[in-house]
Amino acid sequence: MIIMNENELVERDLKRDVWQEALDAVRSIKAGNVGTIHAIDIKPFPVAEARNKTGLSQAKFAELLGVSVRTLQDWEQGRRQPSRAAASLIQIAKKRPDVLNEIFG
């Protein structure tokens, strides 16, 4: 994934001709070129991966960690980072989901 700062984005956009891009897209569609699908490998954030391994819902996993569902969602989507204590539990859940299910299940 390429991450550009604002100056790089502006520079890139100044070089684009969006009207020509739109016209080319319409011509391509009319010609029957509907495009291709590119498969990409998207790995979930470690928190989501750990929760998936436990088989718990977001609500149950958040309760187990002692956080709100919203906080868990922020972690799973990479908007925020868990505390060190929560990160430790998440590591356990990721490596040994059976342990969490045994203790808290």
C-alpha cells in the first residue's frame, strides 16, 4: 500500500485529466470492456484475527477484554491501539484461543 502525504497527493492530482479519464472509462464500457477483478490478500489487524480465532462475537470479546464494543471496533479497524495489558490478552487469544475459551467460556 502506497501512503502519500498531502503534497504528493496534490502533485499527483495536478497531473491528472479527470475529464479524459471519465471519457476513456465511458468509451471502454461502451466497447464492452468491463474490467478485470484483481484478487488481493488483505490480512486483518491482529485484534480481529485474534477474535476470529476465538470464535467470539465482538460483544463477547469486548466484554472479555473489559472494553466497549466501539473500542474493540477501533482496534480491529486500526484506528486506535490497545493498551499493553489488552495487547497481552489479545496475543494469548491469537496464539491459544482455547485458553481464553477455557478460562472465560
